[in-house]
Amino acid sequence: MYASFCSIGAYAPKKVLSNSDLEQMVDTTDEWITKRTGIKERRIAADSELTSDMGVEAAKIAIERSGLDKSEIDLVICATISPDYFNMPSTATIIASKLGLGTIMSFDISAACTGFVYALSVAKAFIESGMKRSVLIVGAEKLSSIIDYTDRGTCILFGDGAGAAIIRATDDKSRAIIDVHTGSDGEYADLLMTPNGGSGSIHDDGSKTFIKMRGNETFKVAVRTLTNDVVDILRENALSSDEIDHFIPHQANYRIIKAVGDALGLRDDQVVLTVHKYGNTSSSSIPMAINDIYESGRLKSGDLMLLDAFGGGLTWGSALVPFAPDGD
């Protein structure tokens, strides 16, 4: 039994936070942000809009496109660092309830920006073991709830949104997810973290938990790690970069994406970019980017996607994934 990636969906909140808007909030400029990140705008959820709400909207689209009846879904995995609640119930259980999926297994994972690739790996394992047959994986983030909008080093980067996919069992190896690599190294934990709110909180003043990042150090480690991971997964599967239809990296920063793409010798038409309009949406950035090329008509049945992500933890992951919609 194999696991196939059979549908995609995404949701972006209506509110747009542009670089011009940020110029009114912190000491920055549109030119400065664009030059260093490639970001022009990002989406911000409404006050009443929860991470689970965005996940539900993305999931509805993914389920509809899959052709599945929702009763066939037997597992929900949600990747998020901005859950509805700290630390329970899981956002996945809330998504399952709002979708009316009944009493199925559901849980969250925390792997920051690598969350969707981690979720894909877990779904693949559940299916290939025979334990589950149809898995809904969701990457959903309301990062605006953990951003300090007086810190120009982080507030210019992050946005809100959600993406979802259906991973299904198949006996057709040509439709199967080829490989998933994941890794982590807690030695670099302090490069990108939310330092308050847990048992390891470094402040006791009751201050809100905000994302903290050491940008320059994170950039250097990200480029090196992302490049090495992709080189490894291609080599281990005897594939060349020319055989990749769509390179879909985590949408953190255009300079990181450009550096990795150049190091791998990828053509511009192979590299998927959405960072300019959504910013960094952590675990939801890769599925939102996949959805972008699906809705634009670029993603076709049988196309080979190379996913690549890096996030706080530190975590990283890559995946070789044929797009295998049912009924093709």
C-alpha cells in the first residue's frame, strides 16, 4: 500500500497588510522590506477568526476536490505554532469537529515552518502501515496573534492563512509519494523561538508570547540546510533537478529561495513563489503555494513536486511528491 497526494486547498484572510501600512507602524520602508525579503503584502485574520476557522475553510476545498465523502476521512493532522488554545484541545480536534468528521483520530504537530512536510511524513507512515486510508493534513496559522508589531525584524515577515491536502491509500506505485526527509537540531533552538508561555519561559512578567528571531544567523543556516537536504533527497532517489516540475520551498524570504534555487541549478520557471503576496505563513506556506499553482492551472496531474522547508526547532524537511488527483 502506498500514499498519494490527491488534492489541495487553501484559504487566505481578506485583510491585506501592505508594506505601506507597516511604514505607518514601525521604522521601515517598502523599499527596505522588498529588497531584503521580497514581501510586498501579507494577509491578516480578523479578530474573531481562529486558526481552526482558517483550517476548516482550506480543508473544505481540499475535501471537495478530492471527491471523497467526508465520512471516509479517518485521521486529521494539523501543523501549527499558533493553535486556538495553549496547549489543549488540539486545533486538529476542533477542525474535525467543525467539519463534522465524528470521533476520528486527530492531533497537532509542532514543527514550525516545516510542519506541513512533517504532517505529510506522518500521514504517509499511517497509510503505508495500513492503519489509515484517507488522511486530512492541514497547515494553519494565525501568526498575527504571536507577532510583536513594534519589532520590525519580525512583523514585516509573517502573515496568516491555511492550506490543506488529502493523502489517500493507493496500490498504484506511480501515484505514490516517492520520499520524505525530515530532521531537527535543538542546538539551534534559540535562533527562532517563542520564549514565553511554556515551562521553559525565560520571563516571568506575564508578557505575551511573541516570535523572536536572530535573522542573520537563521538566514545562513537555512540556506545551507535547505540546499543540502534537497541534494540528498534527489541523490537518494536517482533524480536530477531537471526532472522536477515544481520546486515549492517554504515561503520565508525571496533571498533564501533564490540562493537555494541557484545552488541547485533550478530554472526560474521551476521555482514557485508566493512570498510576495502572503509573506511567511509558517506551516501553511507550502500548501498555500501548491494551491496557488493548482488554481492558476500550472499544476497538472502527474507533475512532480519537490517540497523543501526549514523552521524553528530547528526543523527541516523535503519531499518528492507526484500530484495524483483521483479520477485522472
